[in-house]
Amino acid sequence: MTLVTLAIATGFALVLIGLLGALTDRNILRMIVAFTIANTGVNLVLIGVGMLPGRTAPILDEAVSVAQAAARIVDPVPQALVLTAIVIGLGVTALMLAYALRLHQTRHSLDIRTFTELKW
Amino acid sequence: MVSAIFILAIGLGAAFLLGLLRDTWRGLAYALTLAALAAMSWIAGSWLVALAGGLGPVEIRTAGFAPPFAIALRMGLPEAALSLLISLTGLLSAVYMRGTLMRLGRRAMAVLLIAVMALVGIVLTRDAFNLFVFLELTVIATGGLVLLSADPRALGAGFKYLVVAQVISILLLVGVIFAYHATGSLNIDDMAAANLVTLKGGAIAFFLMFVAVVAELKPFPANGWALDIYESAHPAFSAILSAALSAAALIAADKMLSIGGPEWLPVASSLGLVSFLGANILALAQDNDRRLLGYSSIGQVGLVLVVLGQRDILGASTPFIAGGLLLAHAVAKAGFYWLSGLVQGRSLMDWTALRGHPVLIFAFVTFVALLLGLPPFPGFYAKWGLVHALAADGRYLVLGLILLGSLIESGYLMRWFGYIIKRPQVDLPPLPSLSKRAVVLTAVAAGWALGWIWGEISGYPNLLLSIPLLFALGFLFIEWLPAWVKNLVAIAGLGAWFWYTFPGYDPLHLIYAAIILVGGAVILVASFDAKGRRVGFYPPAMLMYAGLSMLILAQDSFAFFAAWEYLTIGSYFLILRGKKSEPHALSYILFSLGGAFAILAGLALGAQGVLPFDVADLAKAPARLAPWIFALLAIGFMTKTAAIGLHIWLPGAHAEAETDVSPMVSGILLKAGLFGLTLLLMIMGKQSLYGIELTYVMLWIGALSALVGNLLAAFQEDAKRLLAYSSIGQMGYALFGLAMMNHLGWLMALMFVINHYIYKSMLFLSVGGVAKRTGTRDMYRMGGLITLMPLSFIAVLIGIIAVSGVPPLSGFGGRWIFYNAIMSSEYRLPMVLIFLSGPIAFLYLFRLIHTIFLGQLKDEHRKLKEAPLWLILPQMLYVAFLLGFAVVPGLALRHVDAYISEFFPAHALIWDDITITSTFGYWSPISIMVVVGCIFAVLFLWLLVLNHRAQKVKQFNIVYSAERPFRPETTHFAWNFFAPYRKALGFMTLPLVTRFWQAQTDLLHSTAQVSRRFYTGNGQTYAVHMLAFAVAVYLIWMGS
Amino acid sequence: MREELRKRTVTAPDGQTFEIEPLKDYFCEAQPQVQRPAYAKIVEDLFNWARSESLWILGFGTGCGAIEMRPLMTPRYDAYRFGIQWRPTPRQSNLFVISGYLSVKTLKRVIRSYEQMQGPKYVVGLGSCTINGGMYWDSYNTIKQLADYLPVDVYIAGCMPRPEALLAGFEELKRIIRAGKGEGANRYAENFEWYKANQKRVIQDWDMPDYNW
Amino acid sequence: MPFEWVQIPYALLTLFIVVNYGLVLTALIQKIGARVGRRHGIRIYQNYVDLLKNYALRTHITHGVMFYLGPVFRLTGGVGLLLFVPTIFGSEMFSNLSFAGDLILALYFVFFGSLGMALGAGESGHPYSAIGVTRGLSQVTAAELPLALAVFAVSLQYETLSITEIVAAQQGGVTNWTLFTNPLAVAAAMLSFLGSMMRPPFDVVLAPQEIPIGPPTEYHSAYLALMQTNRVIFPVAKVVIYMNLFFGGATGWGEFAVKVFCIYMVSVLVGVVFPRFRVEQSIRWFLVWAVPIGVLSIVIA
């Protein structure tokens, strides 16, 4: 098993664990944590997909010159995507946490089952 | 031209700028927000104008590189239109939310700007990952904007939304990365060009992206989270969610489909269909206004998805059709949500607050019409095109399901409208806010403008510009005038239009034109009786007349169908005006729309994609389809004539309508169905389906209608219901005559058209006048009115003699022609029913005249006056006409007779000076009149000589087994008049048809009630739904 | 007076209220007029013959004597031979057979039915009870002399008179009519006050118009 | 057939003959009925006497205009029905006013008198009148159906609606009568005939026990006389239609008298033997027994 496969497999495993947690745990905070785990998994998958074994990070500095870049570095796009995804994930997580706070303030509960007044 | 990227830049920049402002400078912040949104709208608008002017789509390369090295945006016509829609919705919502935004400050405004910007971004971007980013921005912004709501429940809804959004984002992100891996590009066009779905791993990558994007459409049933937001969010935000987000998500789905290729189109169609049907069914069970609108949104988006999925056959017309549906939906739904912000209560009944605010009611009507795709709105053109394309390509299942879904949708929307107009008004008046009202009215204006635009680009004559329609709409602007002025205008308009179009009619059309226009004017004379302004009467009435008069002028199928819709809608509003007419108006509009859909499907099948399609070309329909076309059209028309099985709407609708509306909808409107049938039979002739001749089936339907209609009429206690049931019977006769497909059968049917107009209008007017005076329609509560209301009595007397066909009045002519007609018909068995139903007519006619005018006068009626002059006047005109028509039927009929000879040369009548001769018999109306008149006069004189000194006695001076009557109520024999008859034949009046249709609607409702339990309100459950939905789509895809 | 005969106030559908007086509003109050023979004698003779040969009896058995009427319809007596028929409605009858004793309660109905018959009309008193009360001469609720209340044309004595006696009585009546003396309706109209006074004297609960058309 | 003024006295002559024939015929029929009960029954001229007596009554009441006009309608219906049908085949004199219309006119004119009468009876305000009318109307809906079917079958058979032509087609021997050429239609029509003659078992309309003679309860004097006149004309006129359609018509007054009597007797024979049906029973009876025969006749025709 190559590192890439391992990374991707681990990533998917994390996604599944995260989703399982998010879908089974009733506590809102733990759900949010589970989602961050899943997000991490997705990010790992992203990295893994862009990974080329034996190459270096796509940073043009002394170590890697522009001329060599095409041959030496891994695909930079997934890396960029991961960065964006992390930022967005952070934003969403922050928003969810804010929601969790407000929910707790108004209803004094963190159980997702208590917020079912809207239904049907 | 300003680059489209500035739309994004302005949104983003302004949001940043807001962050720099002091929190207390709220006015400035608000102004900045509005300015930014206006600027965004202006840029989108200028692009729209330019692109519509013929400019090609423009690619915008950010960072100066071509994809895949940089993100590309595209501004084409659809993008420009949707950008404008989104930014305008944002702008109007911002205006609408002024109070909320000012209270919450610049952060809220910034989030709003981000939301609009992100939505425009979704529209513009051609980059898959960029799409993800904008979607996530939308999610975050939505999460923020949900909190604008004053409803504390919004908090939970927002969180549920975020949970599901997380799941979606995981799917999307994984999909995007694998798609990138497979194609080496993030650009959507590159992915499409690389044929992503055929690459290794590409299919699953596409699947993930597709599911994620489709999930943003909130497809049924994975949409519980969205509904909670719709229900609890600020209405102006719901407007954005429903109009702008849906539009953005749809264009994203469209982009995905461009990657997926034709293989994925059926999947999209099925998902769309499930959404459209499922959401509409569930909406039936809703009583919260915003949740209902949410379901409706989901349904509409599903419909557009179906259109996208049918792109393979729609081809270049896809944007026109999808755009028509989408824009109509967006404008209507945004309008609805804005309107819901004016209404203070949240149940559907709380909307009764709108009553008494004609402008808001008009707004509501406009939105409903937009949603349902009624003419002249874009949805009408779109559905027309869609149905024709589907029919031409043989996608009957899709076609059928779309029409079914539309019918269900009209069901709950029309029911809601009925509540608003008729249910007890709640004590919560709509908010007085002027700016909010202005926003709603902007949506109304936008709706009409879209109607005009779609009319212009449709390739058909613009529906909005036809003179009759404009005339009808014109009454909206003179609603402030007193009723009698409007009535004069209406009568003059009908007369002028008849005068203007007169030279163009052949005899057949002339009969219908005369009944509709001249006959309509005569009935309108009765409307002079109305006092005050009578708001809301003339626009629908004239809309109905406009539809009718356009119907008989229509040449191509489009004009025909549009006219059909007009008259349906107009008459619906008219019927709804009656006191207790709410449920009946609803069943009327449902049956009518169902019938209209059948007609639409029939016309589309006939056209086979060739548009515009001359109705007369139905004759050239391929033999394989012809019987089906015939059946569909016949069913549609028979819905209007209330043939048995489709009749249950009629009694209530006609009986509960206002006094002068009943004759309109009975005397005139029913003729629209007959006109359609006449055309149909004239063009398509006899058709066989599986060896059964369809005209033969119609013969049976006509005969059964005649029998059951008459029988039920005999058992009614309510005078107007009696007349209504009698109409079913009469229309059965006419249908029977037409279906005989011979010369005299047609002549009889046309004679029925004239006769039925006259006597039914007359009877409805006189009975209406009596009901007005007595305050009841129950016949057993009346009695003995002959001396108090002699003119009404004469009208009814002449009317029932004419209806029953007793010589010497004109009804006999119809019977005589009927007998001659059946002599030359090949079919004999259905005659048995007709023979049976003939005498039954006597039962209800005698009941009508006896229980109202004869028998015992009641205490409280002893001082009644004759019906109002304006009601009597048209009746007397009818009496005169009936007598005249009885003596010289040839005046009208001989021309028709000659005209029919063109189609059925055999068995024409011979019109000598006073005798009319057929192949089998002869008939001399004048001689009959003279002979009967002379005998009657002689005998009357003889009786006068003998009994001229008769003592006039009073009503209790009757022999009463040596006793005397106690009260008129117990002496008037009227209730359950035909008890023995009920014993003998009552089994034929079991309400089987009503039960059948009741069972259908019950089934739908219980389905809705059971399946809505599926939405438990738990965010986790919704996330599970989401995943299950993904799996289901996967299975569908694997299966297809 | 009975509830439904009293004045009552009703409300019309248009909201206006007014009074109703049933005896005035629902019943004709006209008095009976004397109707003299109007045509030439020969015509009147013809009419009288027709009247005598077409006796339509009101099918109203007022007392036990009604039992003696039934045999008249049977093959044994067959009154139809003599132009005698029974009609179920007073409007079409011209002969009222008071069949035996007449209780006061029935008298009221008899008066009503008699007045609803169209003239010329005839009354036959059947049995002793109609002549002097018969065995009920001292009864508290039976009238004694029919002629005090209605213009009787013929009495048929007996208790009961047999059908043959009835037939004989009818023949007598025919003779009277042919002679132009069957003017009971006119006698009733001429002496209307007297008859009414007699009637009202025995009928305590008089709750109808003076003349029942 | 063009109109000539001389047809009016001819028509009046027909009327005169039929009135007298009808007066005697109905009395005779009643006598026959009485004989079944072993009575002598009324005198043969009794109808004249009754009529005269009713015309000679001195007092009359009226309940209103329609009440007044009811008997006029009634008799107009009878006279019109008689005159719209040619009485004697081949006779210019006694083809009456049949130029005004054909068989259909006659069939529909039947209702003219009933309708007017029903209205008049209705205005009397008497509940029994209305009850009688509803019974009559109820029964007639089912009773007329076999006749309508039979007429349809016969007119299909002869391909004409003209009564004269139908009679003409039956000339030349008894076997040419519709009775023999189309027995099913005749059977159906004769069953219907029973229902329309106001004789047992179908005379519940007049049921004297429940609703003293039904519609005419309030009628008397000249009103009643007009109706009695109609009572003698109308059945004859109706029988004339049957005679023309099914029994070869009549070529002279002698044949007319015999045929009308015989056809009339059918209903009498049935009537004296059977008890009375209730309305719903008679409706069912017609639908179950008479209508199928009629349906068979038009299917075969």
C-alpha cells in the first residue's frame, strides 16, 4: 500500500467516522467535532489525490527553482484547494459553534432532539 | 460595459467597507448596502440588455489566465438574467427588511451582501471548486441571515441547515477533487470536454458533485431542513432563498448536467419529477403559509429540473422554457414571501386579512397565476412549449406526471385563495408599511412585465396585447366607478366587439358569437340591479367574456388554449363570488384545469411539435394517435359541459353563484364546452380506439348525463341546484346530438345551444329574483308566489314549457329534430336512456313551478314584491324571444342547417314557407301555434261565459276532509316531492361519482398526511435523509 | 281559539314585521248569495231534470246510518242505475246525506262540508235521529233537529231505514228537484243569520268564518 | 298538405262525432265494468246528464288564474291531440289538422293538457292535488318509455314519422298491420297503454282513499265539465294513435268505432281483474316487464 493510498484510505475512514459521529451523537458540540473530523478526512483525501510520491511541496523558494518546478513539486492545485477548504471549514465550524452557543442560551440544551418544534 | 466581475467585486467590497464603518452609522451603512445592491443590479441589467441585443456570451478570465490555470467566469444571457434576478431580489429584500437591518446593524447588511454576491458567483462561475466556495459562502451567509428572523425557532432551523450543508459540502468536495484528478482541470467546460463520466473514477466523482448540487435544490424528500428555514426565517430572506438561491442552484445543476452529458438527463428528470409531485402532494396537507410556499418552491424547482433533464428534446428552447418557469416561480414566490410579511398570522386562514385590500388581493392573484402558468404569464408559454416537446417525442409519462403535479399545485393554491376570499376574516389587518407594499407591488409589476416579455419572444402574438383581454384588464382601473357605469361600459364593449367581428363569422360561429356577446349583454342587463361599486365583479366577468370571444375566433391551437384558460379563470373568480361557493368554486377550477390539461395534452399530441398549429390540422393527425387526441380533447371539453362522471362541480358552482352570474356560467359558459366538441367532431370526425367507436362512447355518456342529470334534478330541494342539475341533463342531450354525427343530430345540438341559453338564463334569473325576495333557495320554504310575482311566474312557465319540449313552444322543435335525427342514426340502445330521461324532465319542471309559485303562500311572504325590474327586464326579453323563436325557428336555424350540409349533406331539412320537412316527417310551427291558440281561446271564452262569476277564495278555502288547514307550511306539499320515485329509482342517484372523486382527493390527502410525518424535525434525521437520497440517486443512476 | 288561529306577528325576509290574522287572511269572508234560476223555464226544467238524474253524494258518513248507504253500491240495490254516485270531495257533490245521529262535534264538520259544496245542493236526513234526536233525544252532545242547522230537503224515517227506503227517499228528492223546489242552498242563504245563530248556539268552540267557501 | 278553410268545419265534425262516441263509449265501458261486479251500472246516457248538471251548477269558486285556466289547458290538450291526428285513413274530411305536424307532435302534445292541468291543480293549494300530480308524473315517466320505444321501432320500420304514411303502409289486409309485422313493438306499446288509461292496476293517481281523486279535488261545475269532456275525448284520441300506428288505422267510422272499442277494452279487461299498484311498484313493473320488450323491438327493427 502506497502512502497515497494510505492517505486517501485514512481520509475516507475519517470522513466515515466523522459522519457516523455526526449522525449518531445527539450532542450538538460532539456533532460539530465529528464534522471537523470529517472535514479533516476530506482534506486528507484532497492532499492524497494531489500527492505525487517523491516530490516536494509546491513552494517556489531556494530549494525548488521555477525551472525545476514542473518536475519536482506535487500538483499545487489540491494544496491550494485544501487551504481554501480549511478556511471555509473553519468558517462553518465557527458558525456552528456560534449557533450551539445561542441554542444553549435559549433552550439550555445541547441535545439535537430538543430542536424539533419545526417539522412536518 | 462594466465587467461582470464587478458585480462580485462590488458585493464583496461593500461588505468589507461596511466592516470599517462605525456601528452607529446605520443609516449610512444601509444606504451603502442599497447602493451596492443597486449597482450590482444595474451591471447585471446592462449586461442583460446588451446580451439580449445580440451580444454573444463573454468569458471573464480572472488573473488573466485561461482555465485550468485560473478561475473563469461566464456572462451569457441566462447568467445575466439570473444575476439580475438575484441582485434585484436582494435589493428589494433589503428595502423590505429595512427595519430589521437597521436594528441589527452593518454586520447583517454585510452578510446580506455576501449572500447576494455568492449567489451571483454561483451563477457566473465556470469553475467547479469555485462553485464549491460560493456554495459554502452561501451556506455561511444563509446561516447568518436565518438569524434575522424574529422567530426563535429559526435558530434550530439554521443549525439543521448547517448540519446538512456539512454533509453536502463533504460530498461536493470529494467529488470535485476526484473530478479534478480525472480531468486535470477544475473548469466545468474542460470537464465536459474531457467527458468526465467516461473516465476512470470520473463517473463516481461526477455522481458526488451532482448529488451535492442537486441537494442544494432541496429535492423532495431530502429537504426537511429547507422547509424549516422557509417556515421560520424572515420572509424577505425566504424570498431570497426561494427566488435567488433556487435560481442559482438550478444553474449550478445545469452546469453539472453539462458535464454529465445525456446519460444523466433521465436521472435529473426523475429527481425533478419526484420533487415536483412529492412536494406538491405534501403541500396539500400544510396549514402554515410559509411552509406551504416552501413546498411549492421545491415543487417548482423540481419542475425546472425536469425541464433541464429534458434538454435533449427541448434543444434550443430550453432556456426559454426553463427560464419562463424559473422566473415566474422566482417572482411569484418572492412576491408571496414578501406578502406573507404583511400578513400577521401564520395560518392559511390568517390571510383572510387581505380581504378588503383589492390591491393585495390582485397581487395574490397575480402570484398564483404566475405559479400555475396561467396566461399571459411566462409559465404559460413555457408549459406550452414543454408539453408540446414532450408530446412530440412520446414522453407521455413525464407529460402526464407534470400535468398531474400542476393540477395538485393548483389544488392547494386555489383552495388557499378560496379561504382568503370566503372564510371568516381574522382580526389581524395586514401591516400598513408602505415600503413593504411597494416591494410586493414591484413583484406584481415584474410578473406582468415578464408576461409581456415572454409574449414578445415566444413567437406567438403577444397574449397581453389582445383587445378583449385588454378590455377586461381595463376594468381593473375603473373599479372605483359605480357598478352601473361599469355595466354600461361592459355592455357597450360586448356589443362593439360583436359589431366589429360580425362579418367574420360563418353561421355556426355566429350562433356562438351571438350567444356569447349579445346574450352576454342581455344577461348583463340584470347586473344593473347591483348597488354600489361591486368591486371584483367586472374584471373576472369580462375576462370570461374575453376568453369566450377569443375562443370562437381562435385559429391556431395556442390562441385557442389561451382563450380557454382565460374563460376558465374568469369564470372561477366569478363563481367564487357567491356566498357559499368556496368549495364549489374549488372543485370547478380543479375540474376545469384538469380538463384544460387534457385539452393541452391533446393539442400537443396533435401538433407533434409543429408550431404554430392550426386547430383544423387536427384532421391530419397520424392515425396511431388520432383516437387518443380525440379522447383527450373530448374529455377536456366534456369537463366543461359537465358530462356524467365529470359533473360534480356543476351543481354547487351554478347554484351558489350570484343571481346574475348563474345565467352567465350556465347559459353561456357551458357553451364553450359544446363549441369545443363541435369543433372537435367537425375536424376529427369519428375515431375508434381498440375497436370501440369513441363517438359511440360519447353517445352513451350524453345519454347517461341526460338521464342522471334529470333524475337528480327531480330530487333537489334547492331551486338553483335543480336548474343546475337540469343543465347537466340538457348538456347531455346536446352531447348526444353531436355524437350522433349526422345532420339532424347537429342541428338539434345547435338548437339546444340556443334554447338552453335562453331558457336557462331566464329560469336562473327568475329563480334568482325569487330567491332574492324570499331570502331562501329552498323551494319548500316558498309557495303561492304566483299572485305576488306574476312576471317571474310567466317567465318560469314559458321556460318550463320550452324546456319540456311541449308544443307549441320552441323546445318542441328540438324534440322533433331529435326524433328525426335518431331515425337516421345507426345506434339505438343509448336512445333508451334518452327516452327515459325525457319525461323525467317533467318531474323537476313541475316541481320547480309548483313548489315556488303554486300551493300555499307562507306567512312571511305575504307582503313580497315582484322581483327587481332589472331582473325582470331580461326575462321578458327572453319570453318574447322564445315565443318568436317558437313561431319562426327558421330565422336562425335554416342558415345553420345549410351550413351543416357542408359536413353532413344527407337528411337536410326542407324549409317551405310555413312547414319544415325532413326525410321522415314534417312540422309546421306556425300552424301549431295558431291551432293551439284558437282552441285555447275558444275554450277559455266558453269557460268565461259559464264561470265568470266565480267567487275568488283564499288559500285555506280548500276541502280538507271536513277539517281545515292549520298553517301554510303543513299544507304546502313540497318537500321530498317525488318520494315514491325515490323509492323506485333512487338507487340511480347514489353519489357514486362524488364518492369516487372524494376517494381520490382523500387518498392524496392521507398520502400527504402520512408522508409528512417523515419530516421529524430532527436535524440528524434530515442528514440521514440526505445520505439516503444520495444512495437512492446512485441506485437510480445504476439502474438507468 | 286555537293557537294557529290567533293573530301573530311575522318577520318578512326583508326584515319588515307585520301582523297576520289567520281567519281574515287565509279564509274568504264573503257571504253566500241567493242564486235564483237564471234561464228560461224550459232550460231550467232541463237543468232540473239533469240535476235530479245526477245526484252525487258526498262520501261522508256522519253517523251509524252510513252503514245503510254501502248496500246501495252493491249488485242487490245498485243505486248507480238511478244516476246516483258517490264523490270523495264536497266540491263535486250536490247531495249530502246526513246518515243518522249527528253529534255536535260532527255538526261543525258537516256545516263546513255542506258550505263547500256548490249549489244547487241538497240535504237528506237519514233516520229518526235527524228528525228529533231519536234515541239520543236527551243526549248532551247530539243535535235534535237537523233542519235547525241545514236546509233539509227530504227526511227518511226509520231506525235504521233500509236501503229500499233510501232509494225511495232519493226518488222523492228527484221529484222535488224536478219540480223546481230543490232550492235548499237559496233557503240557507236567505236565512243565513238564523241558521248561523242555531249553529253557534250548539257549537261552543266556533273558530271558523261564518261561511266556509 | 296545404291548409284550406273547409278543414275547420271538418275538424269540428270529427270533434262532434268523437265527443258523442266517447260519451257513450265511456258509459258503456262503465257498464261493462259494472257487469263484472254483477250490477247494471249507470245508464248509457248518464254521462250526458252529468255533464249537463255540471254545466248547470250555479255557484263556482276560483283559486286564481292558473286554477281557472287548468281545465282549459286540459281540454285544449285533448282536442288538439285529436285534431293533430288523422282519424279516418284516406278521408280528406277527417284527416283533421294533421298538416301541422307528424307523430312527434301528437306524442308531445299529450303532455300539454297534463301540464296545464297540473298547474291548475297546483294553484288550488290543495296538497292532495299536488300529491296526485307527482304520482301521475312519476308513473308516466316509466309508462311512456315502452311507448316511445315502440313508436321509434315502428317509425324505423316504416321509415317515416307521418301517421298517414304509417297507416298507408298497413293497408291491404290484416297481416299488414303492425300488430303482425312488428309484434314486439305492439306488445310494448300495449303494456304502456295500460299505464296511460288511468285504470287499475295503474290508477293510484286518483286513489280515492288517500287523496280524494288527486289533482281534480278542488274542481267542480264547468271546470269539471270541461275536464269530463276531456275525459271522453282524450282516451279516444290516444286510442286513435294506437289504432293508426299498430292496428291498421280506420277507413270508415264503423271500423273506427269497432277498433277504438276493442283497443280500449284491453285496458278495461286488465283493469277489472287486477288490483291497484303503488307508484313505485308500477314504475318497477314497467321497467322490468315492458321496457325490455321495447328495447328488443328497436334492436331487432
